[in-house]
Amino acid sequence: MKREELTRYLDNLLEAGRFRDYCPNGLQVEGRPEVGRLVAGVTASQALLEAAVESGADAILVHHGWFWRGEDGRVTGIRKARLQTLLKHDINLIAYHLPLDAHPELGNNAQLAKKFGWLAETRFGEQDIGWLGRLTTPATLSSVAQQVANELGRVPLLIGDGGRPVSRVAWCSGAAQSLFEQAIGLGVDLYLSGEISEQTVHLARESGVAFIAAGHHASERYGVQALTAHLAERCGLECRFVDIDNPI
């Protein structure tokens, strides 16, 4: 498949142009013009790049790419080593951040709802990144936290009374703790995100709304997996997901 054909397909599928993001979405580093083998992961770390080289990949597809707003733009040290790896092996780097959080079927939040069996009802927050819905059957907070642990393979941080019943839920993968106050205002019993901040604990205690920090990496593994499965089926690409362990 031609590189331009692939990136154009992904841009359209994920509606990349409608998002105001913190990094460029789509092709970030140009490699060889033909893509047949693709390696995917959450973050374009050196470990993932090396896995792609070992696999003979033509392209890498990630959620967390490079060139973030506010970063030092100089290509030195770690940045030089990463870029040098791609250029030496002529590998394309393709990244989608907010578009991959938001997609209604393949996105991180859609995939979390699918894994947990939550019913999505509407969106909230800037650019409709946050999701709002309910459990199919009300459950206690501790049982919901245990389900999250079972599905993600990681014990989450729970702030709240484990015996409290939960029905209305809101969620947003990654570092979306800033949406917590909006979720409280929407009358939810529980908000789930990847990360938690110091002040978030006080908001949870004082509002009575529970907070589950499920892990940034752990909550954002599934969008890119769903996307690569879609590409394998629709575009005939050979796709491999590499999960680089990250405790955060």
C-alpha cells in the first residue's frame, strides 16, 4: 500500500483535521513509500522503534508520537537517537493522539467501554473527548474497580467508598483528570481516567464522586490495537502490536 494512500485513509477515518491537538496527527516522519508491514504501540519510544526494526516494519503506528507542543525542538540526545533509528531504516512514523481517543468505534474510550461493558450515552468536555454513560447493571465501587483490574491487568488507584453503588459513569483515557469537575457536575457516581493529580483526590473526597486512575498506558492500549486490526482487515496490511511495559 502506498504511504500516501494509507495516511490519507487514516486521516479520513479518524477525522484528524477536526481536532486541535498538542502534536501533529498523521505522518510525522517520512520513510519508504510502500507500506506492507506495520508495527503498532502506544508510544514511539526507542524500545518500540527497535522492535519495529527487528520486525522489518515499513511503518510504525502509535498514539503518542513526537513533536509535542512546548517541547525543546532541538534534535539532540534521545531525540537524535530515535530519529536516527527511523531514518537509518527508512521507517515511517504515523501518530494519532486525540483522534484516536475520540473515534466512536476504534478509539481508546470506545474500546474501554467495550471491555468494561459500559453503555455510552453522550460526550462532554472540550472537543467531546470525555464519555458519559452507565453500567448495564448497578454495582459497588469495589466490584467495578476489580473488573477494571481484571480487564486491564493492572490494579487501579481507587479514591472513594468501595461499598458505594455505581450506576452513572464518565471516563476518558490517558491524562484526563482535568475533566473530573465537569463529570461531577453531570451527576456521575464514578469517573475513570488514566492518571490522577494531587488536587483530584480532594475533589473526589469532597464531592463524594469516586475516581479510578486506571493507568495512562493501560487505558490507551486498545485504540491502536483496534485500529491496526481494522487496517489488517480492510487494507491487507501485516500488523503487529508491541506492548512496551509502562507502570504509569
